Amino acid sequence: MSVKLILLGPPGSGKGTQGALLGKFYGIPEISTGDMLRQAVAEGSELGKRVQGILTKGQLVPDDVMVSLVEERVSREDCAQGFILDGFPRTVDQARALERVLPGGIDAVVYLRVPREEVIARLAGRLTCRRCGAVYAKTDSSLCQVCGGDLYQRDDDLRSTVEHRLRVYEEHTAPLVGYYRTLDKVREFDGSGPVEEVARRVEAGIARVIA
Ligand code: ADP
Ligand code: ZN
């Protein structure tokens, strides 16, 4: 059996957190394109140099770059039983490209809804692990509880950039909800409230799709 899921929702809706939990639950990798790009920047690779300025400004990396990055990633051995995509597709063109790359298509879209004010508060207050990408509320300690790496505030989590990212989301990514609705793939969840509660809602909802 294989499980192919897409996480959809605004920045700060909890895609990374829920994706990691779902990935563990099904024993499949959670693939965060944001983490992949930030890692490329940290390594100073060709890709990293190309996308650094785009990330800082909260703009979108060109579709062709993202499609080849994801195409390569999902063809690896660890994706044989499926995967969870966090941050891709982010435009309707990326979604169409994904259909071409994946013969059977995806199983479901996990759409996390969170009110705009809560999203802004979460992003402006969050810290990210430099090593593994785990996210924390600002009041927590300065070390990652998963891997011991140090925590920092992403430069695109500053308030001015957060508002820009939300506009980019509304314009380019929110239309994907409609796109996947016509394919009858969307499962919608209330993403507000404690992490464990959201996780229980999502696991219950997805179990019905996969079974
Ligand atoms: P968020 O927390 O806003 O969901 P991510 O960590 O998923 O952020 O992505 C951070 C940044 O990486 C985005 O603002 C964008 O610049 C770039 N990015 C990630 N995935 C994609 C994609 N599929 N298409 C274009 N740009 C992307
Ligand atoms: Zn960590």
C-alpha cells in the first residue's frame, strides 16, 4: 500500500508539524520543499545561491526549479511506500506538473484552515531548528528537543515578510483548494487548537480515505 498526501494551508497553519506526525504514523517521509531550499541556502550550493534572495523576500521560486527538485525527490527509494508533500505544489501549474510526474496521482489533500490573525501571531512568534527544521513557540528553550540543534527566527518570519507571504498564498496557492476540489481530493480540517488535537482530527479523517 502506498499513501501520497499533500498538505495545503497558509504559512503557519501547521503543515510541517502535522506532516511530521502523519509521516511517522504511516512510516513515510515528510518532504518539506521549504526545508530543502533552506538547506540548499545553508550549504551554499548552486540552487541555494539562486533561491536565497527569493526566500528572504517571501517570493516564489520558479515553477520549473521546484518541479525538477520534487520530481527527483519523490523518485528516491524511501518514497516507494508513499510520501507527504509540505509546500508543494504551491501554484496550479505545479499541481498540473505533479499530475504528469505521478501516474496514479495523489490520494488526498489535507487542507488545514486557521484564522488569519492566528497565523500571523504564530509566525511572528515561532523559532525553527537550524538542523532539523522542527518549529517551536518563542517562549521555549533555545535548543531543539528533537535533535539538540540551535533555534533561530527565520528571516522570512519577520512581520513585514509574513504579510507578504500571506498575500502570495492567497493569490497563488489558495486557488489550489478549488483545483483539488474538482478532483474530489480535498479533506478539510480545523487547524486551530493544540497540536495533538489537530493530529487526531487529521488521522481520523485520513484513515477513512486510505482504508
Ligand atoms: P511556509 O512556512 O511559509 O509554508 P515554507 O518553509 O514551506 O514556508 O517555504 C519557505 C519559502 O520557500 C517560500 O516562501 C518560498 O519562497 C519557497 N518555496 C517553498 N516551496 C515552494 C514551491 N513549491 N514553489 C515556490 N517556492 C517555494
Ligand atoms: Zn532539531
